Amino acid sequence: MNSQQLLKATSRAFYLSLRVLPPGARQTMSLAYLLARCADSISDGEWLATSEREPTLRVFLECLKGGPLDPWRARVAGVAPSRGGEAALLHHLPVALEELSALPPADQRLIGDIVTTLTQGMLVDLARFPGSVVDAQELNRHLWAAAGCVGAFWTAVMRLHEPRLAQAAPQLEELGTRLGNALQLTNVLRDISGDLQDGRCYLPLQELQELGLCPEDLHDQTQEQRIQPLIRRWLAHGYEDFLASRDYMLLIPWNCWRLRLAALWPWCMGVATLIKLSPGGWLSGRKIKVPRSWVYRMLLTTAVLAPFTPLLRLYLQRQLGQLRKVL
């Protein structure tokens, strides 16, 4: 597989946003995604024993800094590339690093910084789990380390490659961080059961204990009623982040409509996912997804509205109104 085939095989919904970006920004964002996804495959992949994940991540970081590749090749030698996109991605790392070295220095620095930050967040998770985050502050740190920092990185890349963004509102980085936090919180609330099966509880232990619960209780679907106040509180938190990050798209100049779409699509899918999460089923193990038909309608509608700021504002407000109604 080449880099583009790997992106399509491993990025799912994010691939849509990558495809709509201008060429220069697309290359930088795509390479950053592939490298971050490679680190994620180490952190979560079944191909490694749990005890080997932390040292393998550190080997990955050394390679990212320009260290020798032989230790990496030795660690992935037993994984057949034919096992799928994730396996092929591990073997693709030397090619990705070669592509990284060919980029302009400013792009190299941005990619190196964000992939290092994300990888360090994964190392924190490996040390934290099995177990639970302690309190809301620790959960918020996780949201930033897993995705909030990506929002600021995304904005920096866009400013670097799009001259029309150079004078855009300075709060873009902050709003991009809010968008990343909102998307990661959506993942946390959607994946409660799956994370619990893997020994990870991202719901704050302090808040569970206030309800007379512990992470082990969440394996029992009948506890859903008791956990409802906690979930509702974090759903409302997600709403506030999506509300703030709405302005991220609107502050991007109207004639940068492709950049608007690249941020708009994950925003819309995140809001729609929170709407589907609101009725319950958080402990059921059921994978909650927005229907593909809805995604197609959203893509078409937003493609038409993206250049028209007043109409786009109304559309975004309507999505937020639907979310607010069910909270």
C-alpha cells in the first residue's frame, strides 16, 4: 500500500476532511495522521504484548527524532503487512519518515511536535490503565492530549499554507482546541463499554464514587439509570465545546470554503453522534453511529452552504438546537 491507500484504509471519516484540503496542507496533515495512527497502533494494537507497548512507543519516538530504524524493523518483523491497513502502516513507517524529511522545515517541526505530544499522551494512558481517570481535571487533560492539541495543530498548518488565514481571528487556535476536545469527548461517551472491556474507564472515578459506583459496576447495564446524571453532565460539556467551536468555521474566510468544509464535517458528525447518544444505551456495548444516508445529506448540504456565512451560521445553529433539545 502507498500512503494514500493507507489513509483510506485507516482514517475512515477523517479521510473526507483530508481529501478536501488544498494540496500543501493535505500532504502535511495526511503525513501527521499516518504517523499518529502508527503510534496509536502501538498503544492499542493486539500485535504487541501489553508489556511491550511502552518500550515500542519509545522506539517509535526515537525514530521520529531521526534515530536508527533497525530497532523498529526488528519489532514489527513478525507482523505480516497483509493482515490489513494497521499492519501495513507499521511497515510503512520508514517511508513516512522519509516523506517527512522531504517537507519544508516548518512543516517538519509542526508534525514532529504534534506526533510527539500525541505519543506522550499514549504513554500516560499506558501508565494509567488498567484503571480510571481520577477526576474531571484528568479527563480534560486526556481530551486535550488526545485531540484538543490536534485542533491547534490543524489551525497552525492551515495558517502556514493558506495566506488568506494569516490575518484571521487570533482565537482560531483556541476554538480549534475546543473542537478537538468536543470530538474526543464524543468518542469517550460513545465507547464507554468498549473501553471498559479493555480496562480503561475515562469517566472520572471521583464522579462515579459520588453516585456510589465504581468502574466495575459499569459492566452491568442495569446501572445505566444511576450513571445518568454523570453522563448528562458530560453531554452538556460536549454541547458547550461544540457551541464554542461553531465559530471556528465561521471565522475562516468565506473564500476558504474548502478549509471550512474540512473542519465542518467532523463538527457535524460529532454533534449528530451526541444527539444519538442522548437517549441512553451508554453501557449496552452497542456501537452508536450516524446513518450513512444522513452523512451523505450533510456532505451535500454543507458543500452548498460553505461559502455563504449567514446561511452556514443558520445551519450550524439548527444542528446545535437539535442537540440542546435532547440534553
